[in-house]
Amino acid sequence: MFILEWLEMAVAWVLVAFHTILSPIFGAESGWSWVLSIVGLVVVIRILLIPLFVKQIKAQRNMQLIQPRIKEIQKKYAGDREKQSAEMMKIYRETGTNPLASCLPIILQAPIFFALFRVLQYGIAMEEGIGALTPELATQAHDASIFGVPIYATFANADETPYPMNTRILCVLLIITMSLTTFFTQRQLIVKNTAPDNPMVKQQKMLMYIFPLIFAVGGFNFPIGVLIYWTTTNLWSMGQQFYVIRNNPQPGTPAHKALEERKQAKTAAKEAKANGLPSPDSPEALAAAAAAAEITSNKGTTVQNRQQPKRQPKSKRQPSKQQPSKQQSQKQQPKKSSGESNNG
């Protein structure tokens, strides 16, 4: 409880600091000043978590590299769970791999998530204030709103807000956005930066569907501010993850293959430039390739469209055996004698 109270005071201080900066721009009583203060809180937390994110990437990479050894141990000690676990722990120590490191950013964000929940639910909704968030500022935040919806409102208590329908609509939109960003963040990791033979794929795919479902169900009790916080942190994760996967992917993954192809294309472009040739990606080279493809296509079309000689019927190729030709008929007729000719 002491740690949670300390986190609540830290969260309240960051919110007040950003609110002080944004008040001259949007107004001290504007809901946007408080909403953007929550976005600023996300930015501060995610910057502080960058070292842990780096450890997470290294842990995922090491887990991918040691998978062949893990499979050998599982096969070798299939009937001895204790020996299997001991050998796997030995490999983890040798390689400096921590299987839990991949979950650290999410695990450490959970207390901050609940601290923000309490600041919104008790410090602002009840106008009690917490730490730097004095009762006066808490009252000001309580009365602030976006689209007529206060930042402490939830879907469950929408009837207690000035505009219940606005509250429900905004909550549903944020819940859908939060769930979708959670899904696509996990999918991006599985599809692009996970090897097909990784045994963790099945578990990751299960989490890809379970986490969004949990957030979708639980989101009906989350305040607007918490929904904004989690949606923002998901968007941050997607962008950060995209950059890392593109520039430093794990070996044996589709992202790693795409990186190697880009490197080869870049090398080919440098060699072409050094030799005075157009780059493979230049408009001239692309136009030449398109022209060559069109010529090849036209040749194929010409060959296909060329008429083949028609096969003649059998009756026209040779005379019929039943009907002799005219010359043969004349030869077969008997010649008339001179006497028969005269009598006639």
C-alpha cells in the first residue's frame, strides 16, 4: 500500500506539472488540458521504461537463439521434469537470458495503471485531491470535460454525468480503440518478429486474443482518463515496436528476411552508382524493366495468337476406297469393238 500511495503522489505530480504547462494554451478549466496531461504522463513513463524495453528485446532475441538447445533438452529429458528444468536454468544463466524480462514493461506499468485509476476515481471524482493535486485543482479537474464528458466518468456510471449518452458513446469508442490497439500491437510482434518454429507462438497467439477481450470487458468500469492512458500507451508501443522490428529484428523471422533484402537492394544501388549505371530503384531502371516485361508479354501473346494449321479431314487427304476416281473408272470400262461400233 505504501508503494501504491507513493505512485499515486508521483502520478498526481506529473499530471499537475503538465497541466501547468498546457493551461496557458487550452485554459486551466479545459478538459483538453487534463487529457493531454494524461498523454504527457504516458510519454514520461514510457521514456523511463526504455531501458526495460531494451532488456525485453534482448531477452526475446536470446530466447529465439537458444530455442534449438531448449528443444534438445526437452527431447533428452522428456520423462524427467526436474532434470529438464535444471538444464534449462543452466542455459539461462550461461546466456544471461531472463524469460520474465519480456513481460517487465507490462508488469511495471500495472501499478502505475492502478495509481492513475485511484487518482481519477478518488482524487478527482470525489474532489479530495492527492499530493500535488490539491482539492482546488481536483475540483477544477472534476468540472472539466471533453465533448461534455468528465475525465473521471465511466460507462457504468454514465447516468451520473451531465450527458449520459455522450459518456456512453465516448466510452465505447475508447474501449474499441484500446482493444484494437492491444490486438494489433501483439499481432505485429507475432507476425513480423517471431520465428514460425518458436514454441512460444501458440501462447502468444492465445494472449493476442485474451488481452483485448479482458480490456474490452473491464473497460466498461475504467474512467475516461484511464481509457485514454491505455490507448495512448498502446499507440506508443506500436510505434516503438515497429521501429525496433524494422531495424533490429530477431534472426529467422520475416522481419529479418525483409531487412536482409533491403540491405541487398542498398548494396546493389551503391554498386550501380559506382559503375555509372542507374540504380535498380531509379525511374530509368524501373521503366526499362517494365518495357522488357511488356516485350516478353507481347512475344508470348504473339506465339499464342498465331494460327495453327488446320487438320484436313481424312476424306480430303486420300481418295475413298469405296468410290474410285474418275481416271480409274475410265480405265476399267471395256473398249468397244469396231463391229459393235458399226452396228450401232
